[in-house]
Amino acid sequence: MKQFAIDLTGVGTKVESGLGYYVQNMLEGLLSLNCDYRMVMVVGKANAALFQKYTEDDRVVLMETDCDVTSKMKRVLWINRFLSSKLMEAGISLCLEPYYCMPVFLTKKVRYVTTIHDLLAWHYPEFLSWKQNIWLRFMWWAASIKASKILTVSNFCKKDIESRYKAARGKVSTLYVTTQVSSAPESIFQELQAKYGIEDQGYYYTVSKLRRNKNLEVLVKAFQKAKENHVSSIPLRLLVSGNNGGDAEKLKKMIDELGLSENILMTGFVSDEERNALYQHAKAFLFPSIFEGFGMPVVEAMALGSCVITTKCASLFEVTQGKANYVEDPHSAEEWVECMINAQNRSSEFDYSVYTKEHLAQQVIDLLFE
């Protein structure tokens, strides 16, 4: 029987981060497969309850350990001191790490398949402390040497990893992130209409962390130009959802200074249902980012039938399968306005099947046991 462990100590005590949802979708996909395997979930006492439900499947076993999943430092120390020995005691010789952290000092008796989602710290080190930058670069370097295989989320990231870490060449495989989106009830959009004063197809939408690589300033400039030039063929209304990343105040100040406070509304956090409704009813979804390891929002928007306008930067042309509308110069406000005027909705040509949890899970099994 195929047997492997999956280290879930990095998820923490709640499924609330991108990593947590990535792992959750992977686990649900694995359990949906009709194949014979034994999966040992390595957990700590503090997060064992999160994964207890999966043991209803006879193929799943929980290995509850004394790893402190609430402390990053203690968790890393535990992984390096005890994980391999715990696996060997249980007769397990293969372990999947759904994130970059894996034991630095390995035994030949356990193989590790690790995941590097992107190399953001190489491209934007200012987003992290100097300690975090050193730590990430060391762990990525160690993984490139020690891991038997490395998973990543796009071909762009695969090339990025292999170009920076020669030891990783030939080890890296692309497994696209899964998305789970469903149409929102019409009643949700009716509530949003009253809340934000919007109409169907009467606004543009974007959802993003509010930080520099997301390039949101160009949208503000584009709406300024469209307003100054009295462009009547497009709605001069933009909703921006997102409340983290550190640049919120800077963006608000820019909007106010350019006299666009009635045109551009920052919604802050929205629920998944509200976000999906805003995707569905927008004139187009705008995503001006200049760095994405994957780019979940554009995939979600296209899966829900939205017209998408984005850049060709990093992974974005790849994950939208060339079916979106693209600006050649992501920093050109003029080009953004022109693209908004001439955009066409090609979401019906988009192949969503490659982003399902079942597709991801089958790829995981194939890579683990090839």
C-alpha cells in the first residue's frame, strides 16, 4: 500500500491563512480520490481537533505529537529534532511538507517533498524584517539541496526557483493552487447595491493586499485620466477590497488628493459571498499586480465569468491562460483606460478544471509515488 505522512504542524490552530486553505483543499482533494493509500497526518496537541474529522476515512491516521504549533520557533526546532525520528518509529519513509520548512539535517531513511509557494522575499525584501529575509533564504537554499522534490504553484515560480538555486534544477514541479468559488445569491448583490450605491455592470472591481507590488496606484491614476477626459463609455466607479499590506493610508490619501473619493471606494474586508457577488456583477475585474506567485483573484474572477483586465507580469498571463485582457505596460494609466474601453469577456474559454482540488490531489499522489 502507498504510504506517506503530511506535516500539518505549520497550519496552526485555525484555518485562516492562504497556507491553511491550500492544505485544506489538498486534503479534501486527496480524500475524494478513489485510490488506495495510507496518509498519516502529523499534528500537535493544539491543532489535532482541526483534522480529527478526516479520520472518518479509513485511509487517514492522526499522529498527535508534542510539537508546539503556536510558536514558530518551537515548531521549527521540533521539526528538526524529532520529526524524522517519529516518522521512522512509525515505519514511514516519505513526508510531504506543504510549505518550505523541513528538517535541515536529514536521514536517508525519510524522503521529504517540500513546497515553495513563491520567492517574494527575493523580489520585495522590504516587506519582511532582515531576520525573516535571512531565514527564508536559508530555508529555501536548504530545501533546494535536501528535498527529494519541490512543489510550487506556477511555472513562473518554477523558473524563479531554478534560476536562483541550481541544486533545485530537475526537482521542481508545478501544481496549481486550487480555488473554490461559487455564484453568490442575488440577494447578496442587492444588499451590496444599497450599501455601496452600485448597479450591475456599473462599476469596476479589484481585490488585493494593499502593498507596493499590487500596483494599485495606477488604477487611481487611470480613473483620474478617465474623469478628466470625460470618458463616458466606461463607468467611473471602482470598488477596492482589501485591508492589509501596509499601504492603505497612502492609497486613501492619493484618492482624496486627486478628488476621486466619490469614484473610488475602499470597502475593507468583505466576505467570500460578497466578494463573489462583486466579481459577478462588475463591468470588469482589474488586477494591476506586477508580482504574483500565482494570482488567486484573477482565477476566481474568471471562474465566475468576469471580464478580467490584468498584466502579463510574473504568473498572471500563465494562470489566466491568455484568456484575459492585458496591458503591456502595467504602469501606464493611459493604457489601462484604453483597455477598459475595449475589454472583451473571454472567461467562457477559461479551463477551470486545472484549478480544482481533485486535480491538485491527483498530481500530488502521482508525484509522491512516481
